[in-house]
Amino acid sequence: MTKLKTEARPSSVLRVIIVALVLLLGAAAVDTYNANAAQPAGGGTIVIDKITDPSGDPQSFTFTLHLLDGTTQEFNLTDADDPVSVDVPAGNGYEVSENIPDGWTQTGSECTSDTRPGNPSTASNIKLQDGETVTCTFTNTKSPTPTDTPTNTPVPPTATPEPVTLILVKDAQPDSSQSFNFDVTGPDFNNSYTLTDDGTNNNNSVTISGLTADVLYRAGSIIAGWLDLRIHPV
């Protein structure tokens, strides 16, 4: 009797199905690995704006944006310029510095987020998420122009007043040989004179020169039996 040996072999259709299942399982495993792997960071935008006081001043300000890879970008802004926008990868530690010209003071620098009102970003540490825009506004105030004050103010020379002359005239009524003594005194002068008005006009006056203007001088004479009826300039 002849014995027949049989083998259970899968058909060609079954082989195709098995191969397909293996490929599908492998693809699912790769997808699961990629889903758990670290994804590259997305991008955001940093905006720098300039405000001056007084508004509209044409002064240009230089800014430097420090990126996370250690490189920098530099640009200039005036109050009238549109803000500068820079697209960068998301991340923490961006920094914007300003070169302040002479005659100006930085009076404000504020960074705000369009998606996170509480975003704690500052100009020295900008924190940026994927799809976020952080705007940093720099305000600078112009210093008042100093008033030139001369250190050595010239003193105008003091004018020396012209000397004045005082004339004393004695008028006795009636004419008399009586002598009258006059003491003329002042801060820089002190002298005595004797005058007589006997009608001859020989000794009834005296001229005193070299006195100082705008200074009070006194002249007086009192004789018993005589009255000073008038004393006035002539």
C-alpha cells in the first residue's frame, strides 16, 4: 500500500493576508513612537515699539534683539516708525536692549502678550509660546536743555560820581559886621567857616569843592540875638 504524506500549507491568499497584517502592525508602532517623541518648537513673534516724550521727536534709537542661538539682530526706530516684528522659535530667554542717546532717559519698558495677559515677560527675559505675539514698548523722555550759566559773570565797573560844589552865602538883615561861624559836616568832610555880611560882599560867601554827590551835608550857625529866617539852596 502506498502511503501519502500531506502538509498543511497556507494558500497564496493566506500569505498575502499575513504580510498585510505585519505591515499594518509595524506602521502603527512607528506612529506611536513618533507621537511620543519630542516635537520641534513652534514659532512666535516679538514686536518692538518706540514712544518718545515729546511725541513725534525725530531722534532715532538703536535696539538689539538677542536670540536663543546666541546671535543678535540690530535695528533703529523713531517714534514715527512702525513697530519692528521678528518671527522666532518659541522659547524663553529672548532679550531686547536699547542704546540710549545722550540727552534722553528711558522712562518705561513694558512687554505684553496677545494671548496671555499674565505673561511675565520683560525686556530682559521674553517668554514666547507657539503662536504667541509679545510686544515690548520702550518709552524715552527727552532731558530739558540746560540753561547756560556763566561761571564768571563780568561785573560792570562802578561809575565814580562826579564831585559837587557847595557854596555858602550869608545874608544878614540888616547888614552887619557880626561874624557867623558855620560848621559843615558830612561822612567824608568836616570843616568850619566864618562869614560876615556887612554890605561889602567881601566875606559873605565860601565855595567848597570836591564833595560827594548824593551825600547829606549839614551847615549851621546860631548867634544870640539873630534868627535863622531862611536856609535854602540858590
